[in-house]
Amino acid sequence: MDNRGAATVEALIAKGVEIPNPSTVDITDDVDPDLISAEGVVIHPGCRIRGSRTVISSGSILGAEAPMTIENCRLGRSVELKGGFAQDAVFLDGASMGSGAHVRGGCLLEEQANGAHTVGLKQTILFPFVTLGSLINFCDAMLTGGTSRSDHSEVGSSYIHFNFTPDGDKTTASLFGDVPRGVLLDQPPIFLGGQGGAVGPVRTGFGTVVGAGAVLRADVPDDGMLVLPEAPAGVNRPVETASYRKLAAVLAKNITYLGNLSALESWYRQVRRLFLTRLEYGDAILAGALDCLASARAERIKRLGRLIEKVRPDTPERQELVDNHAELLAALTVADGPAPAHVIRKFGAASGDGVEYLDAIATLNDEERHDVTAWLSAIVAEQHRTAAQTIPALSAQF
């Protein structure tokens, strides 16, 4: 009996891919072997590879600890997925996940971002070097901060990002750090202590340290804060469904998250593109990253729409929101703005000289860093402005 994908497996072995036990590897017919590098790729026994958009770059290793399934994932160079499942996700150079990984659509793990065993992600964006411990559920969140593999943002083991409310809402995306400063890789790392959690949506500044065992229920807007939240007071009263007591704040945090997605998309289109497109499969990986950002935006807008549909128009502000919700959602399209020309010239020259992305970021001087942050902050502000034009009451939240 011929195994499915046997011809593709043979073709991969012939071009240099290491497959120690070929008969145990399942590759669907839509996988393009030309999008799998011949250099240093290892596919261990029991792995499953699916999807026409799958890309596996040089030095990547699948299934070193347990069978690994990937479906329409784009893998940069030297990515290690040691066991589990990943679908519609992008892993940039050096990203890794331990066995038991469950990585669903809309996930973007940048350079050297990593997780230990049994980590669940969906609609998650991790900036370079971010490290997740074990037994973690960290969906619907963006985590930035840190400067290197030895100075990185961290999520401790047994951490949960609570992203689903009793009313069935998922307008809960949390922003740890931000894009305008985070892309520069010069901000203090964020530490979310193990055996803890965050009730989304929350925001924190850079350098935030949340103690182990704590559940974060409120924003930490200032940088460099140590947070040990007190346990909430006991409650025993009738449930009031869809009350949305913090409605304005929830809306504002979601719009701010969308603004940061806009800023990150501009960064990819104008800066990341210079470095990715010169790599083997770089165009496909860039397209995958942009797909992830589009998926994240669509998810956030969809969830906002579903929440607004349940809002009772019992105040003038809520009536305004209900009356104008279609206009608000339409205003949440991607904001954009041109990057500083001198920064693009510098990055373009660095890319042309073969400088790696992370190394190029490190060469920026103070003026260039200021200009990058100003450019990306203006994009976030534009997202705020367009939203407030449709719902003026929101302007006080930004």
C-alpha cells in the first residue's frame, strides 16, 4: 500500500531533506515541495505536513520530541517545532515551540520567540525573544518588550490569558507593551509571573513585573511597575447579563489594539519587507505575516460587532454607539503613514549589505529611534481619531 505523499517524501529526500523514517511522514498532495528548503531541514517520524501555503526554510526541524502537524504555516530559518499542532501561523527565524504546542490561526512568532511544552496560542503576536513557559494558554494577546535572548519578556508557567467573558464576548485582546516602541527592541522586558493570569482586555507598560500567582484585572499604564494585585472582594448577588459597566474602556482598548496592528502592518510593509524579501521564501513569509495581521484585525472587528449588537441603548452614549455601530466598524480599517525616509534609506542599505534584521535594528541612533516611534505612534493616533469621529464620546478614552 502506498503511503499518502510518498512521492513528495521521496522528492524531498532526493533534494537533501533529512527524513529518518519516510514511511511514517504524511504529506498531503497540495504541499509544494519547492517551498521546502533542501538545507538542513529535518522531518522526524510521525509528522504531518498539509496545505499549499506551507513553507519550511533552511535549518528548520519538525517533531524532535513528538509528532508535529503543520498546516499552511510559514517557517523561517532554523525554526524548531518539537511536537504538536500549528495551523495558519508564521514563525520567523529561530522561533521554537516545545512538544504539546497548539498554535492556531493568526499567530505570528517573531525571531527567537519561543515556548516550552504544552502552550496554546491563537491570534497571538510575540515580538522577538519573548519566552513562554509551560502549560500556558495565551490567546488574543500581543507581547512586546526585551532587547535580546538574555533580556526578554517572559510569561511564567501555568499562565492564562482569560479571553472569554460570561456573556460570550471575546473583545478581550490584551496589549503588553506597544508596537511604536516595541519594534525598536530597546525597551525593558515584561514579566508575567507563573501560576497567574490576566483578564483581558488589559494593557501594561514596558518593564512591568506581575508577581507569581497574581491575576491582573486592571491596566498598568506606567512603565517599570511591580504589580501584586489584591484579591477582589467577595461577591454573591444575582447575575446581570450584558451590563457592560466598563463598555467605553473595552471599546477604547480594542481600538488601541487595532491601532497597534495598523502600526505593525506598516512596519512589515515598509521595513520588514526590505529584509524578508531577500531571503529564500521571503516573499511567501512576508505574505504570511501580513495574512496574520489581517486575520487579527478581522477577528477584533468581528468581536466588537458582536458585542455592540448586545448593548442595550439605555443611555445617550450607548444609543449613539448602537445607532452608529456600522460606521464605527467601517472606520476601523487599516491606518497607515509613510516611514521616515532617512530610516528607510538606512535599512535599505543595511539589507543590501546582507545585514540581518535584528542587527540592523541595533544600529539605529537616538534620532532615528525617536522618528520611528513618532511615525508609528501617529498611525495609532489616526486609528483613534477615525473611531472618535464616528463615536465622539470615545475621544475621552484615548
